[in-house]
Amino acid sequence: MVAYHRYIALAQSSDSEERGQAAHMAALAYLSHSGPVDEEAALYAALIGFLDDPSVKVRAALAYGLLHSERAPRPVMLSLAQDAPVISRAVVQFSPVLLDADLVGIIRAGDPDMLTAMTARTALSARVALALLRLGQEDLCLRVLERTDPALPEDDLIELAERWGEDAELRGAMLARADLPALARLHLVGQVREALMGARMVAGAIQPRRLGRVMRDACDTAATTIGEREAGHGRKRYVAALEENGQINARLMLHAVVSGQVLFFADCLAQLAQTPHGKVCALLDTGSRGALNALFARCGISPALRNLMARLVVHARRMDMAEDISARHFVVTVLLGEMIAEHEGEIPAALEEAFAYLNDQNVLLARAAARQVMPAFAASSPDLEMIEGRRSAGLLALPAAVA
């Protein structure tokens, strides 16, 4: 324990080190005080007095003593928040007594170091986070977006995605957020596609036509997966925006059925046909081919395509399209066989795009389904010989590759 006469000696010393000790002691004494009111008033006055000390060391010692406490006097902390940079940055970063209004006022001042310190606060409210984001500074946006505590409004996140979608770091920070709106996520997926298509390493490693197919399929999968999650939460804004932008097309709806994203598929149909979601789901579950054709007609789908989609829905009813890749492959294979047989190999122009999509899916799904077959067979028959005896080892090459 230090007696008050000793404290007075330190506080009046010409040595800044000793005055700093006194300032720190006064801070700790004030925070832990539970005695008479006059003693508390004296301690408060002492804190105020140290704000005028000419030494940064002394004011820093005062700030250090009060920095993390919720009992620290607001007037003292506000004064320290306008002190020398080494003090003010620490107060802005750590002091819990600063209110959002205080922080917004500091943001308006625009000191870069203070703004950076603010992004490292233990808790960051949505109001302060938005004020920082609206400054439009890339480094601040990245720091704020990497935090998960401020719940940001959907419209602001969509605007940020549109503004910063081409920046890889900011794009990654936004995609990592669980609260990123579906429309913003879809936009950023498109930006990822553009970035990959433009990357020399990717373009040089994959043949252009195949790269285009891979990217198109990946974007379809992203769009339907996002849509399925939104449909599961009963949110209609995503599908409405897709329709408004003309992004609900036959390929996307075929992909939704093939990949088992039935809630999203039902939402698309309900949006296009202006029909209640429950009625659409009932038709998809048990409706006849004629009823399905009538639903697709209300959606504005051409006769050839709605007949194809009705067939696909009927086949998909009996399969677990969401989880079973082999089931997906079987349904697509059957559908392709029916198309070829019905049109005797002459696929109509109205079905060419759908036929090309199903062909691509047939190959992709066959590869995915076959990937585990041989390892599983080898594991079940480890001693079975693949080739009896041993042939003479000769070089194998494609004829066109022989010099």
C-alpha cells in the first residue's frame, strides 16, 4: 500500500518517471475504489489533473491504467483519445467506454492510424463497421469484412460485392462470410469465374472448350446450390432477382433437377408461373405428365423443352438425385436414350442446347460415378490377377504419335 503523502510526493516530482507512477497509481485506485465519496472525488480530480501533464510518458501511464476498464471516466478517456498518437490509438482500440457516437466522430476526422486501430476493437457494432466501410478504403474494408461480429445489412453487402468483386482479397473475405446475401455470393462466383478464365496458368493447363464447359457447369452448380439454400429458408428475393435479370433459363432448371436441388427448381417454377409454391411442389411430387406440361407452359417454356422437363421430373421422382451420383447418371443416360430414340438421332434445334447440356452431364457424372468403382473392386478382391501371365513389355503409343 502507498500512503497519500507518498503519492503527492511522486505526483509533484520533477521526474516524469515518478509522475507516471503516480498517474498509474491514481488510475488503479480510482477503478478499485469503494470508500467515501470525497475520496473518490479526489481521485477523479487527480485523473483530470494528469491530462495536463506535459510528459507523454505520464499521460500514457494514466491511459494504461484505465485502458481496459468499463469504470474508466468517459471524459478522461475522450480526452486521451485526442492525445498523442501512441495514446489515442490504444484508447480507440481498447477502451470499452467509448460509444458508437464517439467512434463515428473519430471516423469523420479520418486519421488513417486511428481508423486501423478501430477495426481491431474487441467488439465492433454494425453502425461503426458501416461507417468504416463507407469510407471506401480497401484496407479498412478488408479488415472489417474479415470480422464476423458486426451484422451488416444485405443491401450494403451487395453493394460491396459489386464494388470490390474484382479484388481477390476482398472477394475472398466476402465469400467467407456466412451472412453474405445470395445475390452477392452469386455475383462473386461470377467474378471468380472471370478471374480463373483470365489466369494464364489455368488457361494454359486446360483446353479452352473444356475450360468453358467446366466453368459453366461450376457456375450452374453455384447458382442452384445458393438457390436451394435460399429456398430452404423461405427467401424469395434471390429467385425474383434471377427472373428480373433473365437468368432463369432451361439449362439452369435442368441443372437444378439433375443435381437434386428441387426446392430451388420449385421456386423458379412458382416465380415464372406465378403459382403458389405449395401447389408447384405437389405437382412435382405426384402430378401427371399432362399436369407438369401445363405448369411448364405457364412458365413460358417451349413445347419441346417442357416435354423433356416433364420426363426428367418423372424419372427423378424415383431417385435420390441430391446424394446419389449413380442415380443422376442413370436418369441422364435414360433421358438421352429416349431423346435419341424418339427423334431417330435427329435432335430438333429447339432441344440442341438441352441435349448438349445432358451430354456434358452424362460424361461428368459417369466419371464421378466410376471414380470409386475400381478401388472398391480391388479392395474386395485384392489377390485376383488383372492380367494372367505377363506379356512382353513393349512401348505403347498412339499411331499418330509414332515418328
